[in-house]
Amino acid sequence: MKFKAQQQGSQMPEPNLVPMMDVILTVLTFFIIVSMTLTSFQAVDVPLPSTDKGINKEKPVEPIIVGMNRQGQVLMNNTTVTDTQLAQLIVTYLQKNPKGTVVLKADKQVTYDKVVQVLGTLRDIGGDRVSLAIE
């Protein structure tokens, strides 16, 4: 039997990349760890806010709710009131609770014009904190 003689310089060398990648990742990990330990962490002495200073110790005032039904009538405590009665009720409420709010709860079928009229009445009375209730 004849064996072919292998030629010694004719084959291309094949580099094995796995050990080379292991070495590169090890060196990279080493430099990352060393750079993290060499950087000095500088802390700034700043007084941080605490939770007890921001607490509002005042109890919020219960708002007064003014309603409007589909016919455009103004309701207070489920009873129909006139503009003068509404004005008296709002004035007495605001005298008792100067930081109180007025909430206008109008039916969605009420025209915009009627809602604006009631808002104007509330503004003229002195309710500077009037909100509209929505769903």
C-alpha cells in the first residue's frame, strides 16, 4: 500500500478563535473592575427633603356641590333653588369656609349657555374656586 506523503507547508493554518475570545473577555473584565475601583466616588453633602415637612396638617374643606338638571334648574341638596337662594347659600358657605370650593355638577344635556350663566353667577358671588364635575 502506498500512502501519499503529506506536504508540509501546503495547508492553511486555521486560527482557533475561542481561546482568543476568552483571553480578550478576561482582559476586558479585568480593566472594567480596575477602572471601577480606581474612580473615586465623590458625594455631595446636600440636605435632602424629608416627608414630615410636606404634610398638610389642615383638613381639606368639604366642597359644596351645585347641580343642574336637564331642564337647566339649579339644585342644592336635591332641591330646586333660585339664583338668590343659591347666592345666599354660597355666601354663607364661603363665610364659614374661606378656603372652600364650589363644584358645579351639570347634566350633559344642559346647554353650554346655561352652564356659563351659572358659572357667572358663582363668580359674581365670590366663588373664585369653582370646579366643573366630569365623568
